[in-house]
Amino acid sequence: MDALRILITRRWPVEVERAMAAQFDVVLNEGDKPLSQADLAAAMGEFDVLCPTVSDRIDADVIGGGDRVKLIANYGVGFDHIDLAAAKAKGIAVTNTPGVLTDATADIAMTLLLMAARRAGEGERELRAGQWSGWRPTHLVGSALKGKVLGCVGFGRIAQATARRAHHGFGMKVAYYARRPADEAVAQELQAEFTPDLINLLGKADFVSLHVPGGAETASMIDAAAIAAMKPGSYLINTARGGVVDHAALAAALRSGHLAGAGLDVYPAEPQVPAELLDIENVVLLPHLGSANSETRIAMGMCAMANVEEFAKGAELPNPVT
Ligand code: NAP
């Protein structure tokens, strides 16, 4: 049988690109420029497998662009950029890369939490601008973490890994909003308090960290009313998806002082960043770095490749998305 013809839409770590090319007929995106919607649609008729990532919008028009692709092997755990219903209607399988980026993303959630709490972005900007006048007791005073409540919205893999760091590393208390309680062993280990009402969680957390998937169900889950329900002087951390937050309401709450700070890794229309945030000092803005360490990026590629390998054998897919 001929090797599967595969399109990898963005540059991957070179180790994984080589491993893919050794087994399959792979087309790489050497220039790493995002493909247009028309290019993606055309690819549906030219390849057996499409390997996209979060910067590609695989909507119904793209999926309708051709009949050859039978597997979309996403590089990443989030899949809200792929129209699953359209893929299913055409009999196209979709896979993702869960688990391998959990620790890296939890590390970035803690990075944002620490940077916001300790005003690290403000301090670095001040120093680089030559504005630092020296140590003084009242300079850039932030918040302690010990004994404070981390409120996780969603309590899956990344939320639990973040809570583990916050609880065992920084002495924080953990509460979470989810649709069902966590396993007893996890709840015990993290002494995590299940809070089945979102508004209730928002009212008691000193730091709210978002960990639900993106998509229609969670769009603007943290809207103006939810932000108003957050504890005065609290912080919002988002490593989930930008669409979960109403950024106009967030900007207003940061400007009014209702929120003490925020830390964001993701935005609704990346790479655009909501303009109203850019001149606010107490928001830390990272460019979607959640999984960006080399070990993790290689592991994500190997995980995507494992799905392609099983597909090529006609075997059960390791990480199907349903
Ligand atoms: P996960 O283990 O599937 O966790 C997601 C959790 O959200 C699940 O426990 C799920 O609970 C819960 N959930 C889903 N919809 C909900 C709703 N409407 N209300 C309350 N809870 C809901 O996924 P993960 O690996 O932790 O990843 C979480 C998300 O992080 C991904 O989807 C992705 O968008 C984002 N992410 C971002 C980066 C980054 O670079 N910043 C990196 C990796 C992932 P149920 O059991 O009730 O479904």
C-alpha cells in the first residue's frame, strides 16, 4: 500500500517532522506561515490525513473542501477550532494530544498567577524603562499566596495539575466548580472543595483559574455578571481559551479596581489581543505559551504521530475526540 499522504500545517519540532517523514508521504510547511482557509479546504481533497493545530480554523467550509482526508490528527489537546459535527458527518475521525501538555500548561497557569500576584510584569516594564528608583517598603506591593483560595473553573487534567502546584507548592486552598465532583483520591490529596455553583465559587476565590474547553458551551462563561460576582481584589487567570472570557468586562473590572489583576495566555481571535487590555498595567499578557517547552512540544508531535500510525494500520485510535 502507498504511504499515507499527510499535510502538517505548521512547523513541528524537527525530531517529529523527521519521524513522520520516515514513515509517510509528508508535506511540511517550511515557511511556517498560517495556511489560508482556501489552502486548508483544498488540502481536504489532496491528502489522507490533515495535521492542524490551534492556529488553523477547520470549519465546515474547510471540511467540505474535498473528500480525501479521513483523519484530522490535531497537534494539541483543545479542539474547539475544529467543527466536529461537520467532520463526523463526512466520516472523518478527529484525534488530539491529551495529557502530554498537562504539566507545561499548569506551569504557565502558575507563572501567570505568580506574575499577577507579585506584579512581575509591572516591575519588569518599570525597570527596563529606567523608571526604578530603588527598594522601598511600599514599592509594587502584591499579594501573598499562602492560605489564599485558588478557585478552578473546570477540574480536568490541567486544573488538577495547577491545583497540585498551588496546594503542595504554595500552601493555597483549593476549591473548584465542575459538573461533577472529582475522584475522592484527588479531592483528598488536594483537600479540594467541590462547589457546584459557579457564582458561589467566584465569590469565594482569591484567584480564579479557568480550565474548561473552548467552544459554544463555555463562550463568555466569565461574562460581566460573573466578573461582578468575583471577590473584590481577586485575580483572574486564563490558560483555557480566550472565548471563555468577556474581555471588555474584564478590562472594566481591572480599571475600576474591582479585580486586583489578571493573567492571560489565550485570546478570542489570536494573534489579536483585545486592544482595551494593552495599556492596563495589572494584567499579564502571554502569547499562548501554555505548552511551549521543547520536551512537551516533542511529546505532542509524537502523540499526534501515534494516532496517525494506528490509523494507518486500521487499528483503534489512541486519542479520538468525540
Ligand atoms: P480536560 O482534562 O478535558 O479538562 C476539561 C474539564 O472541563 C473537564 O473536567 C470537563 O468536565 C470540564 N468542562 C467541560 N465543559 C464544562 C462546562 N461547561 N462546565 C464545567 N466544566 C466543564 O482538558 P485539559 O487537558 O485539562 O485541557 C483543558 C483546556 O485547556 C483545553 O480544552 C484547552 O482549550 C486548554 N489548553 C490550553 C493550553 C495553552 O497553551 N494555554 C494548553 C493546553 C490546553 P466534564 O468531565 O464535566 O466534561
